[in-house]
Amino acid sequence: HGEGSEFRVQLQNLSPYISHKQLRNMLLKKLDMTPKNLKKIRLMRDTAYINFDTEESADNAVNVLNGLTLKSKQVIAKRIGAAPSVRKPARTTVHTQSKGETENKNARDTVTPLWNMPYEEQLKMKHNDAETLTSSLLKQFK
């Protein structure tokens, strides 16, 4: 996690018409802070997440902002946990049994395993799989 990510405050019930710049300027003014004290502001519709550099700054923000009327909306401010980590798309290493070689496997390989095969070969493979499944089901019913 980034520096100060554990000192987060969530603001709810914000006006959907408030801009990032307006929110930032309001925070600096109401909390009597300098720009370096605000680590990160993330504004999403009527909710904002703010990272502060110290626990005292985060606690002060909750005390000052909770219940504040901003653009005719009453703000709900509360401390929350650390920001969720941002993960890169899943990429795993797979060991193939037949060749013993290692290959990278991405989401495409999992979701559409035949993506890199010509269409005619895909159809043949699916047809063979269907025949195998059908014959095994018939044997189970006999």
C-alpha cells in the first residue's frame, strides 16, 4: 500500500454536481490544510475517498466534515480501512504434464481455451469431444 493509505476517510452523500477541484479546495479550506497533507482524493458520484498523511488529519477531517452541509446535502464522514490493492490481470504459470514445459496462462486461455487454434480445428476438436462424451454416457446407461 502507498504511504498514508491507512489514514482514509470516506465522504458520502455528496452532491453529484461537485467537482474534484471544488472538493479539494473545500477540504483545504475547512480542514486548514496544505496540499501536501492530502495524499489522494478519489471522487465517485456521491462518494469520495481521501487519503491523509497522518491519523490526526484523518480524525480531524471526520470531526469537521461529518454533518457538514455542502451544496444542500449533509455530508457523512467516517474513517475506513486501507485502500484495496490494485491487482494486475491474473497471470499464472502452468506446468504441462506431457512436455514438462512451463507456459504463461492468461485469462484468455482460461475463458476461451481454443482462441489460438484455427476454426476448422476447433470444430473438429469439439466434435470429437462431443462424440467421446456421448459414447461414455451411452455406456453408463447400458
